[in-house]
Amino acid sequence: MSQRGRAGVEHEVSRQVEAAAGVVWQVMIDVERWPEWTDSVTAVRRLDDGPFGLGSQVRIKQPGLPATVWRVTDFQRHKSFTWFTHSPGVRTFGFHRLVAESDGGVTVRLGIEQRGLLAPLAGMFLTGLTRRHVETEARSLKRRCERR
């Protein structure tokens, strides 16, 4: 975890995954199936039709948090996506990145960044929970992809 001044708080984790980047990418963007493989998400519902990508909206329920709607704001096919949600005084960005390794595996980088006037206050109360959710998602993604 790293702190980014008074305006934002970031939590990031990296995991080496012994699976083809294409496999990891497909598992990562099949967001409606996340509750099958990670305890950090209890329910996911796409709010739009078509392929998952830029502009897609998803309603997510996580343990200990209210359900929120996330919108994809950056999408680099087979490489990364970032989505965004907001609440009063806090803008939250979630990022999901793949880095292909020369040995055929991939490094996955997952993270959450909170910005805004109330981000430091939210961080005081939610840092532990947020860190656990990001860690659980990374560990579970690795396990799911390596089993395929």
C-alpha cells in the first residue's frame, strides 16, 4: 500500500500468474462470474449489453460495502481496464493490468485509488477492508487462472 498525499489513498497488489495472458484476460473481463472464484465479490450484474469494454457499467456488491455502480473509463484490450465509482466526497478508481512475461506467464496488477476531499477520511475507516478485498481478488484470480 502506498499513500498519495492528502488527496488520495492507493492500494495495489501484484501477482505472478502461471497462465497465458489470454486466459487471465478472459477471466478478468468476465466480471459477472467473479463471485464464482473470489470471496471479495458477492454479486455482479452488467447494466448494459454487448462486450465488456469502454463505457460498460456494472453493479457490484462486496462484503462490508454497499452495492455500487462502476463504469469502465479506460480499456486497453488484452492489457488493462480501469473503472470508476463515486460517493459523496470520494471518487474511487479500480485498475486491472496485465504484463506479459517472457516465460509465458503474466504479472497481474490490481488496485484501488480513492481521491477527493473525503478520501483520507474514508481511507481511515476502509483501508483494512479495501486491502483485504484487493489481496483476495489477486490471490483468487491467480488460483482460478492456474487451474484452467
